[in-house]
Amino acid sequence: MSGFSRAAEVQNIYKIEFGSIDIGTMIWTLNNDQEKYISKIILKDRGLLSVLYRFSGEYLSVGYLEKNKFISSSYSQKWQTKKKEKVVKILFEDKKTINIILKPRETEKLRIDFTNFEKTTDPISSMLNIFFSNENNFTTIDGRRVYKMKKVKNKILINDYYNLWADHSRKDLEYIVIERGKNKIGFPERFKIKNKGLVFSLKKINS
């Protein structure tokens, strides 16, 4: 794959800011060999804001490469604050979602059958496809929502958005802006993420 050699490990550390306030770090690791890839994201609060709002997150995608595309086999995420902890686990087979496990268990009725979507993958794999090939032809599923992530110039747009459990079409994630720096492919130097009406900036702090 152009921009990323097999049997390699890449680790990127990003500083997370809200406005001019340093609120945390993101460590994104990608391991790849001849048979599979493992990509992990760790989020951790820091700075003065962590006294008021503590958070941590772990996201893990495991899959394989097919024609230079990241194809997910499993995905898990854990998000924790002072007041709550949420866990999501997703299994894929033949590029389709076959099972979703949520903790706490969802009490709402499933409104959309996620097994009906063709060519699904998890959010990490979708981002990797965009980083390393500048396109993503999969439907992204994160356990609670399905959507398309499409790169237009330097912006990743969120389209065809559906909530699996909630009876509304409101979407939290609006778009992602990526700034590559000197590298035309691979992990960007900066992100800007608009989520729930708020804009967060992520800047790579390791070389």
C-alpha cells in the first residue's frame, strides 16, 4: 500500500484542543502485516479542563487488506466519564455487519436492520481508507449510527446518516477537515472535527 509498508507499525500522537484550551491527547496506532491490520485509538483528558470534565476512550479495529482497502473484521470502543461508561462491539463478515453488542444494553427498538447494508466497515477503517487512498466506498457503522464518509477536497463529509435506535435524523458528527502538510497520503498533520455543533482541533505533536 502506498504510504504505508506492510509489517510496520505507525504511531501518531495528537493534541486535542477546544478553541485555545488544551483538553486531551489522542494516540493512534496502526500495525499491519501480511495477514491483518490492527488499529487502535486512545483518548485521554488532560489540562485544567480535566478537573471539571474527565474522559477516556479506547477504539480498536481489526481487519485485513484487500486490494489496498482496509476491510474490518471486528471493532470495539469504550468511552468513560465520571458518570457513565459505554461499550460497543461490532462483528463483520464478508464486508457485512453481523452483530452489535452494546453496554449498557439499548432499551429502544432497533429501527433499522443493520444486516441489510452492503459493504459496511467501522469508523477507524473508513478513516484509514481515506488517509491512504483518498476514498471510502463503504458504509460506516459505529454501533448506533450508519453513514457515508466521503472526502471532498480536504473535507470529509458525513452523508446518508441514519440512527439505528433513535427515532430522529439528528446527526452529531457533521464533518472532518484534514490538513496533510507535506504528505499527500497517510495520517494528516491536523484534524478539525465538528461534532454536536462544537469544533475540536487535533494537531500532531510527534514527528
